[in-house]
Amino acid sequence: MIMKKKIFTVIMSAFVCLSICVLVGCKSQSQDNQSNEKTISIKYGVKSDSTKTLTLTNTTGQDVTAVKVQLVGDSASKDLAPSDNNIWSNDATAEIYLDEGKGSTANTQSGGVQLKAAYDITFVLKDNSSITLHNLTQAGLSDYADAKLCINSADKIGYIEYKDPSGASLNTLAGEQKIAADKKAADDAAAKAAADAAAAQEQDTSESGSGGYAGSSSGGQSTDDCTGGNIKLR
């Protein structure tokens, strides 16, 4: 009988210890999940069945005063209306809802295949400067876990810093820098072409105006070749 009591006591003690461990483990996991959850301070756009959500924490060092989205290939952007708060504070987290769009006509020339839409999102900062994230797709938004909106202090280029499924930190800075470099090269080429065209036009004008007037002699008297007061250039 005493032996049975001892066995029962051992079993109950083990059960109590196991229960405590399970409860502590669950509590710890719950605390970890809570710490990983972001508090959403502001929302942009309207959430619906057709939207995808981009969650970003503002780490630019400034408040964001406006968010604009443009479908790649379109000529105009649209403002995304904020929720109750109209300022996205630094270090705060926002949700941005991107509606499902159709690829632009520029993207559908190959066999009439409709391509997935891509977005450029522009963030206006408190000092009235702006940064833009380029070529974001709805499908790609799910890749940006624990994402942060960042700005590179050297060139003032905006980018996303995020984590991959393994927890490694990644960012889109190199891609954004290439887009900026390509745009600058295109702008410089266009400016040079315009300057060359203006210089060529100025040279043509100068050459055509440097011939002077052709005169004729009659009886030792020089006269201009004019008709009705209009000078004919030859």
C-alpha cells in the first residue's frame, strides 16, 4: 500500500511539473507572438477582397505627410487617403492597401498577354522631399516580412529593409540605386540631345545671317537690291 502511494505521488508530481512547463511554454510563446506583432498607427487606402497589404515601419527619421501610388505605365499617380491620423510618424507602422490593377498597355504588347500590375509608391516627407519605391507587385508584397521604410543618407534614395523566411536581413537598396542611375543617364542623354539641337539651330541661323547684302553697280552708283522696301537675301 505504501509503495502504491509513493508511485502515485511520483506520477502526480511528474504531471504537475509537465503541466507547469506546458503553461510556461505557452505563455512564453504568446509573449513572443505579441512582441512580434506591430501596432498599426495609420492605414492608407481602402481594404477589400481585391487588395494586398504592405506593412511598413517608418524609419526615415521624418514623419510621412502623404502617400501616392502610381501604376507602372500610367501617367498619373493618385493619393491614398489616410485613416484617422493624417501624419505617419517616424518609428510608427502603417498598412498600405494596394488594389489589384491591370498591367498597362505598354506591358501588354507581347501577344496581348495581360501582365501583373506593378506599382511605384511615393512617400512625401515632412521637409517636402520625397522618396519612391519602384516596381512593387501584389504577389511580391508577401515577401516583405518585418519590413521597414528606409532612406539612404548618402544619396537620399528610399528602399525597403525586410527579412526572408530564414530570418536573414535583406533590402532593395541596390535595385533602387540602379533605377535612379538609369533615370539620371536617360535625363542626361535627353538634356545633351536638346543642347546639341539648340546649338545646331543657332549655328544655322548665324550662317544664314552672315552672307550680307548683295549689291549691284550702275553708272558708278551702288544700290541695294530691294523691291518695295523688302531686302532680298542672296
